[in-house]
Amino acid sequence: MPVWLKRSRSIEERAEADRQVRAVVEGILGDIEKRGDEAVRELSRKFDGWDREDFRLSEAEIDACMAELSQEDLSDIAFAQEQVRNFAEAQKDTMRELAVETLPGVILGHKHVPVSAVGCYVPGGKYPLLASAHMSVLTAKVAGCARVITCAPPFQGRPAPAIVAAQHMAGADEIYVLGGVQAVGAMAIGTESIKPVDMLVGPGNAYVAEAKRQLFGRVGIDLFAGPTETLVIADETVDGELCATDLLGQAEHGPTSPAILLTNSEKLARETMEEVERLLAILPTGEIARKAWTDFGEVIVCESYDEMAEVADRIASEHVQVMTDRDLWFRDRLQNYGALFLGPRTNVAYGDKVIGTNHTLPTMKAARYTGGLWVGKFMKTCTWQIVETDAASAQIGEYASRLSMLEGFAGHAEQANIRVRRYGGRNVPYAAAASRRKDG
């Protein structure tokens, strides 16, 4: 039975915080719906201290941001984007279009149609998270989306040059300096200056995640990507310093980011907790990471590897770092996770920044039913069908007619019957008459 050496805040406390977030977001989205650009501008001033006549950057402003970066900076961004593009293209190659003759003369198929307009949110209020531009904009472009727009908040009172460069290099068609719920709402609802999109993607804080949840249905979304989560599964093949580093490396994202150690070694668990305290004292982002660790950090000791796997699947974490003597066993055993990072030579930061897999991943246990953002999320798999022969139409029609009448749909039945009469040469009765005889 698992033993918790450290627990996070209670479910009740989290639920109350969630209720407060829902109410705030509902009010903001309603205001944007009513007042458009005026509401967006007021919200931007209130939450980001940022205002301008047009939140969209001009070509000259984009060029100026690009010029602020060194050649090495630009080369590093290009390298990361090449890795993301390569993997997205490889994934797209697995998405075959289909045409199959299921009966003589009956051909069914599907094709993959890109979403027309996508809005990408790139978080950047605390840190300029330029990698999110690669993951969303570039992947949407690989999918073939015609219009891809981006919103990122100002950083230290101005557009973040690195984010702007990454958005531009990834192929964004419109770049807006706008953050938070006001950005997500403006892209989904539309304003006088921002044409609405069909789909929202990208990670964000609890407010952004809740805005996407409330807007889902009006637009599509990638997934519920709230505060970063990390789960480290480890045994005594690694040490406490490595485990603590990987936990705090993700806890620094924000004060509500869960970081959990799952192990079968109480010795490693206690070493890791000691190392966490040591690192928090010297880490430049220690203040944020300490808040996350204090409120949302957990240390769980299990009796066996099987129990570790069971607990991990219940947690369903966004990131799962596995460092054990059986990493591939966990890969084959686990079912609920956003992304796996196998072995001590890899880590979540590689996935976040450069290795090529997408870092927009499910949080809040959504890994139970969805994977992360990938090129397929930007494509609609749409079916088609054609009946090529008279005999096939008549054959399918007879079944369709009888099944429709079982459900009481006379109009459906007549759609089938007219084809049985025309293409099969059989004098079947009209569905309405058959229905009256049955009722009588």
C-alpha cells in the first residue's frame, strides 16, 4: 500500500480555488462578448499594464524584434523548430487517407482536412516561453492550416523579442501582443480588430485553461492544458539530486504546478526531499518553486513496481519521468500520461524546449482520455462514401429501409425505397403506406 511522506493541498482547497477561477473567467468572456475591443483593451491594461492602438504587430515591429536577437539565438530557435517540424511531418505521414470497397460497388473512405483558422496562445507573462510557438504554430502549419494567429502577453512591458521571433519563424500569419483570458476570448469570440478562429490551442495558467473549457463548443480546443505537472518515477538506480532537480525544474513554472516523486525506496524518497530543500535555497526561481513544492508537491513510497505503475496511472500526470532499472517496462505498462521521458539521459526540459515532441500536453487528469497536441489535432478526419452500381444501391436500400422502419423513421425508409425502385426494379411499397398498415 502506498505511503505518502508528503502530501499536496487538499481536494477541497483546490475545488474552492477552481470555483473562484470559473466565476472570474465567465465574467471576462461575457464582457468581451458584449464590448469587443473596448473590453479587451481594458482587461489588458488591468492585468498586463499594456495598451496600444492595435495589438497586432506590424512587419516593421516584427523585424525590430528579430534584430534584437543574436545570430546564435536565431540559430537555436531554428534548430528547435527543425526538430519539431521533422517529428510533426513524420506523424503526418502516418495519417493515411482511406478508400475501401466494403461490398461490391460500395466504396467508403476518409480524408484529413486541416482546420481553417487556428488561434495559438503562447504563455509568457513570467517567462518568455518561446517554445510554445514551435509547438502550436509550426505544427498547425505542417497540418496545412491556412490561417494561424498567435497571442502572447507582453514581457516586462513590451513584446518579448524571442517569442515574436519564434512565432514569425514558425509561420504565424498574425501576431498579437495580448495575454490571458482576454487573448483567448478575443481569438475565439472575435472583436472589431480580431477575426475569430475555429480552434484554440496552447498551454496557460488556470484562467487560460478555464477560458478554453468555457469556450469549447463555440470553437474547438486542443486539450485542457493548465499548470504544468510532473511525476518522477524512480528507484535506487538514480540519486536524490537527479530526482530533486527534475522535480524543481518543472515546479518553477508556477506556484500551482504539481511535482510528485513516486518511488519504491524510502531511502531515495528522503534523500530527494533533502536535496529539494538544498536546491530551493540556491535556485534563482526558488521562490516560485518552493510555493509549488509546499502546496502541490508529493512524495509517495510504494511497495513494488506494479504498485508504482498503478499509482502513476491514477495520477495521470502531464509529464512522467521514468528512471528505473526497467524503463521500457513502464513504457509498455503505463496507460495514463501526457508524455513519457525514459531513462536518466532524457528529461522533461528536453521535451519542453527542443527534442521535437510536442510539449502541449493534457493536465488535470485529462491524460485518461486524450494525448497531447500533435499534427492530427489540427486535422478533421472526414468520411465519404459512393455507391457505384445499381445492384449495390438496391441491396443497401433494402436493409436501410427495414432498419429505418424499426426505428419509426418513414422518411429515412423512403430515401432507401426510392432507390430500390429505381435501381433495383422492385416495386416496394411507399414507407408511409407501410407504416399505416403496420399501425392499423
